Amino acid sequence: MEETQLYFPLFVSLKGKKCLIIGSGDIGTRRAAALSEFQCDVQVIAPEISEAMKRLQDAGKVQVSVRKYQEGDCKGAFLVVAATNDRTINRQIGWEGKAAGAFVSVADAKEECTFFFPGIAVNRQEKTVIGVTACGQNHALAKKITDDCRKIVRDFE
């Protein structure tokens, strides 16, 4: 049996960095909302945007380009999230993001990721951030632990 690779939790400043999300479904919207809390330049590209993404845009938390992904979109990105419902496009975004030197999360192919997007629990008042991953193996467990961590950090507010 092959041993599961563990991923090192690395907390980095995203302040002012371009974080690109391609896709505006449930996953893309959750990623955009999470990233918008970290003072980065969240840019979203999608041919259609969800109501939740529109609310993020209206609140000034994300910039949205309503169009299809195009080669070259990943240029200058620090972090790229491929969250479309098209396997071929997600693969292409992943390749381009890696070639551009960005950290890449491909929502439908963990083996194409250079990082796993964590579940996040934040307490701004206490300046505490908790990131949770199950190394792409068990999303339900990671979600449960993240929800538990959110309850814990809320107790300190």
C-alpha cells in the first residue's frame, strides 16, 4: 500500500497578490469568498456568474470578467484556482498556471494541484487563522474539522 503524501501547511501573505479563479459555481464562489478575506486581488473569470459571486463583486471583494477562460489569463498570478465544470479546460488552466509559476488548485483533479485549498477558520480579532486539509482524500472529514475549528475560534470573539 502506497503511503499518502502529507502536505506542509504554509501560511503566506497574499496582500496585493493576484489570485485568479476560473469558474463561478459553488467551488469557485467559495474559493473567491475565502481569498477575499486575505487582502489579495481576487480576479474571477467565468462566462456566467452566480448570485453569490455577484454579491462578492458588488461588495468590492472580487473583480469579475464575464467571459470564457483564454490562454494567457494566468500571467502574473500568484495563485490560480481552476474550478470550471470542464475537465479539459481545468487541465489547461492547471498547466498554464504552473508554467506561470503560480500555486495551482485544480478542483476536479487533486493530482494536478500544487497545493490543496484548505478549509479555513478565521478570528480577525485574535489574528488567528486555522487551515485544514485531508490531503485530497476525505473532503467530508476536512469539512467537519473546519466547522469544528470555526466554532472554537468564534468562542474567542
